[in-house]
Amino acid sequence: MTMTPADEVAALFNPVRVGSLNLPNRIVMSPMTRSFSPGGIPGEDVAAYYRRRAEGGVGLIVTEGTGIGDEAAIDDPAIPHMHGSAALDGWRRVVAEVHAAGGLIAPQLWHQGPLRNPSLATRSEIEGLRPSGHWGTPGVVSYAASYVEAMRRPTRPMTEERILSVIAAYADAAAAAKMAGFDAVAIHGAHGYLIDTFLWADTNRRTDRWGGSIAERSEFAAEVVRAVRQAVGPEFPILFRFSQHKQQDYKARLALTPEELGRLLRPIAEAGVNIFDASARRFYEPAFPGDPRPLAAWAKELTGLPAIAVGSAGLVPEGRPSVAARMIAAGSFDLLGVGRGLLQDPRWAQRVRQGEEPQAVDSNSHRILT
């Protein structure tokens, strides 16, 4: 029997239960920074933006990165945040619109850490936070050379007091998100932002309980998850994003072997994560030499938890939805994160389900990888 285009992607549209989330399909809208929330407050246009994606058939929406209540969390004042009554009222409107369209939504809680750009911020005197004062060894980057040169200068390492206050800010943001009506929370632990720089050996050179061995490098992320879990209760779903690559160096590696990756991820899983969001530059590429499994498959194998695969899902030919559908059907991973495709076309999921060719993705449409 000849398969139709709709048959080839059928696995993407099988429902799945993940924790307390009953997802109608396997498509997750990945977080993408847009800077359309003046003063950090999402308005009616933001609510309409997410409602259109829910109406377009996305199984779960993860919002753009959302600043936690720490003064150094984000730079651009038009990035939304998850604290303050005005912002939370805005998010309640967003959630209400998504729910009215039959969708599910989670905010991505974000601290930019070393990648906070003072030149964009209202308070340019505030330094980005770094575990050891190191920005990261520059490699292959998309930044201008002048920016890299300015940012690579060492700063003060985070104090114990500062570390604990940031952990508390994650918990407060998660509690606020639950009160605003969100269906889950997502924690950004990838791409060279704060949590990732505790995980990454190049930027975490501490010798106290927050750094040193692989297990100690995972301690900050695990403590953030534990604090969030305590804030939201035992049933509320928590997603955690991680990556091999960094914006300081796209060729950087968080873990050189599957064994190293397992030693990093398992303490985070045990702290209370429900879903790992494995961000790769291309979701289908092998994560380690000598084995065809991609990063999301390794996250699932090493932790036993469901995994989202994300990275160039809307690009062709390798990123064609049928490729992801075959990998889901084979059990490699559970969900597919789609970024630029949904940024450009809110009906991306509907088009795929109907066997239509998705719109070609504008490679310049994704301004900031989050």
C-alpha cells in the first residue's frame, strides 16, 4: 500500500499523556524570543499571537523566554517577565486565550546569565551573572567580534548568597506561573545561559559545592528544579531544556560521552523534572560519534523520562516532519519541538497533518535562540 503524505506523519498526531498533561499530539511550540512586551508586560497582541498557534493545532506551547525576578535576569526591556502584578495580569490573558482555543501552554523561565547584554538593558551597570566570572571560551559564534571581545572579559564569580537568591527567584516565578493558570513550567538550562554555564565545565570552574566534578556541576540546576518542584507541588509538570552547543561556541560540547551526559542529567531528573527538552542544532543528527542516536534519544535512554527533540524541525529535506514522525514511531523520542516553522506560520501543524508541504522557513526569522 502506498503511503500518503498524511500517513507518513501520523505518529506526530498520536495523543500522549506526560505526567498530568494530556497532549493531543506530539508537536511542541519551542520558545522563541520576540521582544514584543514593552516593560516586560505581555499585551493583547501577545495573547493573540499564542492563541493563533493553539488554534493551529499545536499540542503544547512553550512561550518565549520569560525573565525571573532577579535584577540581572534579562536585558531587553521588551522581553516579558514572570513577576509583578501587571505582567502576571498579562499572562493570565495569554493563558485564557490559549485555553479558549483548546490549547495548553507553559512559560519558559529564563535567566540570561553571562549572555545578558548590558548595552540593551535599562540598567546597563548591572553585570550578567557567571558561576566563575568566565563568559566562555569563544569559538564559532553568530555575534559581532566587538561584542565577543567586550563580553569575554572576566567578571566577579557569583557569591553563595547570590546563587541562593537566584534559585529562590526561579521558585517564585514558577509559583506565579501556576497561579496565572499555566499548565506546566519550562526551565531554560541551555545555550550558554545561566543554568547551562553551571553545567558546562568551561564556564564553571568553581571548587565549592557548585562546581568541580560532573555531579557538582549539575547541583545548581538540580537545586533550581527542587525549588520549583516545591513551589508548584508534586503533580505540576516541569520541563527542562539542555543543549550541547552554546552561543559562546556552537561547537562546544556539554558532555563528551553518553556516560558524562547521564551523570549530568540524572540528578536533574531526580530533582523533579517530567520532560527533557533536548535542543540540538539539528534534531536528527547523532549526538555522539559511533552511535546514530540523537540528543533527545540519549536523554530518554539515560533518564527514563519523555524527551522533546528540537532543532531545524521545519527545515528540509532532513528536517521534514516525516523524519521526526518515523523517529517518534520507533521510540527514539516522544515529542517534536518546532520553532521557526511556527513563528512564521501558525497553521504549521494543521498543514503537516493534512499532508501539505509546510511553508519554507525564512532562516533570518529567528532572531534569538531560546
